[in-house]
Amino acid sequence: MKVLVDRQKCTVCGVCVDVCPFSAITLTETSIEVSDACTLCGMCVDTCEFGALSLPDVGAGPGEDLSAFRGVWVYAEWREGLIHKVSYELLSEGRKLADKRGVPLCAVLLGHGLDGTLAHELIAHGADVVYVVDRPELAHFTDEVYGNVLVELIREKRPEILLAGATSMGRSFIPRVAACLRTGLTADCTELDISPEGLLLQTRPAFGGNVMATIVCPHRRPQMATVRPKVMKPVKRDGRTGSVESPTLPEECFRARIEVLEVIPEKDQTAKLTEADVIVSGGRGLRKAENFAIIEELAQLVRGAVGASRGAVDEGWIPPSHQVGQTGRTVAPSLYMAVGIAGAIQHVVGMQGSNVIVAVNKDPMAPIFDVATYGVVADLFDFIPAFIRKIRQDRGEL
Amino acid sequence: MHIVVCIKQVPDTKNVRIDPDTHTLVRQGVESIVNPFDFFAVEAALKIKDERDARVTVLTMGPPQAEEALREVLSRGVDDAVLLSDRAFAGSDTWATSTTLAAAIRKLGDVDLILCGKQAIDGDTAQVGPETATMLNIPYATFAKKIEPMDDRHLKITRQTDEGVEVWKVPLPALVTVIKEVGEPRMPSLRHKMRAKKASIPLWGIQDLGLAPESVGLAGSYTQVVRVFSPPRRGNRLMIQGSVEEQAERLYRLLKESKVPGL
């Protein structure tokens, strides 16, 4: 199968030829030709201003009565006694979707020894119903048991949409849930909307963040998506009411083949990059490991975490747990300071979702400035100490 | 022990840029490469092979030219390769890809361990590993940083999560996705390079896998791309001028005014 070309509409302008990442489109004098290299990625479809290109339809799969599915669900991630912030963000987004559809919003809370106030927190953040499953087998996360329980609940209650955080937990076990339910899943969404027909419009970055793609799951339910943390804003309203239910599930859901031997929380709190509200990152411009000290000093001053580019990690100046980018962590803090980082695309895709980006680099042509909110062309060894002095002065520490 | 490594040939996205004027993808100099994370999966397999009797087969689904990716991996010391290629596979989402890989793994038969990179850099979904394992009804562990055989039938897996590290005992057969901490991929050796060049690589299509055309490729996919567009460009970049002192002062004031935390 290849991209479909409407020869009536095609003006042979050639724009699609340049856009195709797979060199699958060639221009002849009178038409365009699509070769077998076409992967149906869809890059060309949106760039064609004449509407001459389209993708063939996806398979309908075995028929399913879509109207039997109702309600929006959010998987509330419980870790170390707390609910992950992304779950509250998803509840506020889920609330909007549920209201547009005129359906209830439900949260699913799985764990063991759950604090009774957690379900009410979920209600205050928008849930109408909270399903709570509290079992010793859920004390530690495994894809199997967490997946089985969520699959069983979905089979029983049939929601039309399920949202989960694109955390290490969500990205790990939600694919199992989708596969068991034989439905589509879109990973790492940054934007959600709903069409009048009730199709969840799931927008996510692709090709390393170079393009955005909107994806739908037309023929299967529930429509499932994982959503990046810190993209949506949580909304809390005290006094909201809702109900809490504890469904009983078949025993076989709780049987695990995998045994959890040990859970070791990360000692180095500064490495909790994905959670941080402020991140100060250093790159090759620091020139040696010892110079990371000024990054650490600044990070401490602004109560932020320390990040790094792949270059700095590859040099061995800082452990890989600090790496931001495609092969490291994806972060989206309120403030991201890139210091001595050139801004290779592989770094940029890991931090471009940040609210305010400050770039400090000597090279005015450094690509990092393309994504910066504020750019400073300066020698970091002059600028960062001056900036630190400024903060200390203002706080009366100097 | 028979280990299968699933790999993917991807465009080298780190060299891909959007032309700021035309908003189109600048393709110049973008080559097809083996997904970087998959080299870590290959390395993890070879490490096990270094220490015990193991055979490693590398598997990929892709266009005919994905054969180059298989040869690249063979040159690192992998024993065999199989290419899954068929026009019917085009347009696969993660579900259809997993369906195809699972069918190939069933056909291989005696597989003890399946290794994958944590995700591919073109789609970044991290879904194909877990979905394939689920279809094969075997346990899986994601984001592994260390794989240690415990006995013939179990692995000790150390996995990295957002909160820290978890150690799991995983019975075989199982699927494991790995991160870069499993070890620096070894370079191709001359001997393996020669072998890789000559190796005959079987090609399996839908008929070989016993799959129906409607269960693979776009027809067998549940998700559909309806729109592709350039990410919105940040328009409000402000370059801060002046001496270093002035720059520090101005940046500090701007950040204060925009009420970012920490300042």
C-alpha cells in the first residue's frame, strides 16, 4: 500500500518530493510517482495544498459496537504512597473531554495500603467516580498484575477513552492493556481533543519532535493514550462530590509470573529530572567535569535539578541519569536553562516543551537559540557567575 | 539458549531539521540507520552469548533495504538474521507491527529470550516490545539496565524507573527492552564483517508467516494518522544584549517578571 494520489488535483508542483523522509516520491514531467519505499507516514499528505494526497483507511477489524462504550477514564498512578502529578493533570483534561461528551469521568486507583484520602483528592481534581483496588499483590508494580486488573475493569465497565501518564510506569504497562483489549494506543501525546463523533484526536511529536502527528483510533474501543507529564494543567476544586467504589475482581488477575526482588528509590534526588520545575543543564561548553560545579551552584540557588546534554554525558562529566534528550529524559519544566549546549535536535526534542527556555552560548549561530525564549550570547564562564551574583545580591546574600 | 533481537531501520532523525521558511523537513544528508537503542539490545544479547551457550537471531520488519540493517548487526557477531518484508506490511502501527513480529517469533519456535531497544527514535512509542510479549503471552520487563542469568530458566533484571531502580526475577521465555546502561555496543570485527557480507538472509512475507493481509500493515492497524504538521515555532525569542553584567541584570529581571519559580 502507498499514499493515494488524486491525479485530477495534483499540479505536479513537487513540494511532496522534498517532504518525503524516505525519498519515495519522484517527479516526472506530467505526474508524481510513489515508489515502494513509501511507509505511509503521511508527511506528504498535510503539505499538499491541493489536497491531492491521502492515506488509505485503516482496517475496521472485527466489528465492535462502539456505542456500548461510555465514559472517560484516567489511570491514577500511585507510587511510593503518592499520586503522580500527571494523574491530576489528566483529570483536568479528562474533565473537559467528558463534559464535551456528556459522560462521567472516572479514575482508577491501584495499589496497596492506600491512604483513604487519595480517592477524595482524585474527586477534588475532577473525577465523578473512583474505582479503588487495594491488594497486597499491587504493593509493587508489575506490568502483568497492574495490566490484568486494568484490563478486567475496562472489560466490565467499558469506557470509551482511557488516559494514562507517559511515565516509566504508564509507558510500560499500558501497551499490555491495549494489546489484551485489542485496541489502538497512542504514546506520549501532548494535546488531546475530541471530534463531534466522539473520536479522540491524539496529537504527539514524531520523527524526534520534528513533526507533529494527530492520530485517531476509529474502529476500536477504548481509545487509549499516554500523555506527557506537565503538558496539561491540573485544576482542583474543593467541595466537589463523587463516589468511591471497590470492585471485586477474579483471583487470576493477581497471579504474577514475575517476582519483584527489590525496589530501590533513587538516592540522588537531583536526578529526578522529569519532576523538576526548574532545570539547569550543562553541555560540552563546560569543557571539563569540574566545571559542572557552577551548574550545580546555579541549580541549587534556583532550587532546580541538574541536567546535561549527551555530549557532556558521553565525556563522562556527569552520570547518564542527568541526560536530557532523545536518548535521555524528556522534560518540560517551567524554566529550562541550557548552558554551553549547542542544541542538537536530539537534545532539543527532550526539552522543547519547557515553558521558559534560557540559552547561554558563545556561538550566536548555535541552534539552541532557535528554541530559546531568552538568548544570551556570552562566555558562560563570565555570564553564569555574574548571573549568580545578581541573584545573591537581590536576595541580600551579598 | 536462543535469543532473538528485534531491530528497526529508521531515518537518522538527529540530522533532520525543519526548514524555518518553508516548514518542510530538510532531508539532505539524512540516512537510514539502525535504531540506536537496538544496538544496546544486540550488545545485551552478545554479552549473554559471551558467557554461555547461546544463539542470537536478529529480526526486523521493513522494506527490502532493511537488509542492510541486518548485515550491520550481523557484523557485530550475531549468528543469524531474518527479514520480514512484504508490501502488505506497509503502514503498520504498533499493533500490526507486533502482530507480524509475534508471528515470526512463533515460526522461529524455540525462542527463550527476546530483546528490544527501549523505543525507536522515529516513533518513540516504546510499545512494540510490550505488545509483542503480550501477544505471545510471555512476561516482559521494560527499561532494563542490567540482565543477569540466574539459572537456566530465570533472569535477574534490573530496570530503571522514574523513581529509581527495581530488581525483578523473570521466568523464561520472556521479552526485555533495554536502555543504554546495559553496555557500550561492541564494534564490528573483521571476521564478522566478512561473514555478514556473505550471509544469506531469509525473507519472510505474509504467506510464510501464515498471516492474513487484513491483519497486517495499514489494514491490520487500529490507529490512523489524520494530520501531520510542523510543530509551532517559538516566535518570541528575545536576544539579550549588552555587557555580561547588563545581560545578567536583564535576564534576571525578565525571569522575575515572568514569575518563573526558583527566582
